[in-house]
Amino acid sequence: MVVVQASKLDLPNPSLSSPHITSLLFEPHSLSLALMHSESSFSLYPSISPFSLSSLPPPQTIVSPPSSSATFLLVQNPNPNNPDTNSRVLFVVSGPYGGGSKVLLRFYILQRQKLFTKAQVVCNQRDLQFDGRLGVLIDCNHGVSIRLSGSVNFFAMYSVSSSKVWVFAVKSVVGSIDDDDGGGGGGGDGVVVKLMRCAVIECCNPLWSISVSFGFLILGELNGVRVFNLRPIVKGQVRKVKPWHSNSKPEGRKSCLPNGVIGGDDVYGDLRGNMNSGGSGGCGKSDAVLGISEIACNGYLEGKKSPQYVSVKQRAIKLRADSCEQGACFVALKRQDAEPSKSKVVMSVKAISIQALSAKKFIILDSAGNLHLLRLSYPVVGSDITCDMRQLPQVLKVQNLAIIPDTSLRTQTVWVSDGYHSVHMMVASDMENLADENDRSENKEKLMQISAVQAFFASEKIQDVIPLAANAIFLLGQGSLYAYAVS
């Protein structure tokens, strides 16, 4: 028997003159909730229990406007000797500064006392400046829009006007930072956030979505997505080797790690054209010059650091147009109704939402309301990425997509909404673990089964859907917040 638990939470400031809620963000590790208001402020609620509340209390932390985008970020430092910094939740907010000539990033850290406070931040790279009163100022034109996407230890920022993607690494350390050293701000329990820019990617095509998850950076473009392996981008140390060329300098040359890259501040990568016009992706035609070598957190993808590697001064590298060294590939969105006819015009669609289903499977929502399954053959630590895409069968034009990936489960829950009055719960069964190698190559279409198991109907038009857990969601209506759980 299926049991559905429902709860309605009245929102604070219900008067007509008060700013209304436009979107939600939820962090499942700490159960933290962020509400974005119509005047671009945020209300932060740490450790919320939606099924034990009848209304939301006044927020303890308010992020003042203007804000353009925000994301939650989980900071995990694999240091068993320092349990105080093992896991921390950050809330990162972007906004314009100086009339839009710069981007302001504000960091709020969840204290042990279950309270969000301004974080102390230290950043020593050029074009990054920390102001204890404001936040981190980035020497980049804010323009019309900024998009943020965060995961574990990393987040990405996309500037529409600059057509660039910045990849940042975040590390937490214990201790206070003097203002002269670039730090300041709050931080009641002495945790300082270290911000490091890993890479800058220059995009030649507009991006409609961006996702950082399971060690991959995925950019939603027109008619497809571009996938980057984060590991070669963020590695910042090299190994000394003997000279291999007669014209080499006497001192030992430095080569990139097998899964690493060294790059310079002033060198960017052009994402030119589609690397593959078909549904399967491999390395193709793309300039991808990436990377900043000053990453002190090299190894924080793995939690260890080898003594044979040394930090080096930043330098630039340049890749061939068809190089695979950055582990990037473009994967086209497949259309089930697409016909190989030259006379038929196929409408272009945008990849507007990217949600991780597991470590090697992602669900893509396009602007036509269709869902696509992006499958990475296997998560790789080298340069190459092999992936394919197929459209999922559906009868609903999807407007909202919500997923919380759980790698411990064979079945994943996918929540979709038509943007009107219905939300549907679907279960995706991963059959890949049950198939042998021959079945994988011959029956790719059978490696994922998706079926609808539950539907909810709301009296208010649905604005946003956010997953609380694999079996629970937040639903934002026109004036109320609803929570549903299925057991």
C-alpha cells in the first residue's frame, strides 16, 4: 500500500505588497532551504523539517538584493586529522557590483549552531579580490545574467555577456585570516573558506544550462550538451621528468599529470561548433585551452597528494582543434521523430536543465519538453569521454525536472511537472548492472527502464519543484509551499 504524506507551509510576509517567492533551492545533506524573492533577495533556513511545520518561521539569515543566481555547495576536505572541516555547507550568491562592471560573490557558511553566517574567504589569485564587507569581487562584466552550479568542493559560474565559464574549487581551513592576507568577514567557529579559480572556458555558443556533478562539468547548448571531465581541468601540480628534446632547457621539463593540465590565466578555450553531429559523443572538433595551475588542492578529488609532484608557476598550454586532452565531448540531442530527410526542417531545441541520475547517467530536459538520457560509458580518469544520448518515451511535455541522485540504489526517482497543476513521480531502474558486456553493446536501449508510479495534482499553478529526498519533494505554488512524501 502506498502512503502519501502531505504538508502545506504558509509563507512569511503574505501581504500583497510583500515580495513573493519565485524559486527554491534545497541542500539535502543539511536539509537547508533557500527561498528567492521577487526583488532578488534570499531567505535561508537551516535544517528545516517540512512535515513538522504548518508555516515557515521568519528567516534567521537574509541575503540582501541584488542577486542574480545562487547555489548550495558541499565542502568536504578528506583530512581525518581535522574533523572540524570534514564537511561544510556553503551558500554562494552572485550579483552585480560597480554598475555591473564586476561580479560579486557572497559566501554564507552553515555553522555548527545551525545558522548561516558570512564566511571568511581567502583568495590569492589575480582578478579575485575579497572584501570583508562585501564578498569576493571578480574582474568580470556581470552583464544581463549569471548562472551558478555547485557540487562537492567545486562550483561553476557562467556569464552570459562574457560568454565564459569559470570553474572554482573551494576548501575549508581552520583559523582566522587577517585582512591584510585577503580574508575577513564572519565565521563564528573559525572556519575559513579558501577560493581557487581552476579554469576559464570561453564559449562560442550560448549556454542554456550548466551542471557540476560527479566530477563532470556539463554545458547545455543548442541541440546538445558539452561534457567536460573535471579532473584534468582542476589538477594543478606536475611531475618533473628528464628533457626529452634536444632543444630543451637544461633544467628538467615539467609535464602534465596523466589526468592533469597546466594552464595560464590569459589562455581560454573556444568551444567551436559541434564535435559530433550524431547522438554518440567522442572527442571531436573543439578548441579547449583550459586550466589554472595554482591549485593547492590538487588531490582533493582523491583526498591524497603524492610527494613526487610539485607546485609550479602558472603557464599556458595550447591544444589542437581536434584534441581530446581535456576530456571534452559534444553530444547531440536525439529526436525520436527525426527523419533523415533533407526536405524536412528539424526545429532546434535548447538543453535547459541537466540533472544527475547517477555517476554516469544524466537526464536532460530540452526546451520542447522532452527528456533525454545521457549515458557516460564509464566514469573515466583519463582524457577521453565516451557517451551517448537517447530520447526517453513520454506523453507529458515537461516543464520542471527534479532529481536527487543516490548511487547506493539501483532505482532512482525522477520528478516531472507539466508546469500547470500536476507532478508525476517516475522510477528509473538501472539494468546495466544486470547485463553482461555483450548485452551492453547489443541492447543499449534496454539498460534503463522508466515507469510512472504516482501523480499529484495541485490547486495552484506550479512554479517550481525541488526534491527533498528520493521519495519527497517541495512544490512551490502561487502563494504556498507544499511538501509531499511517498512511502
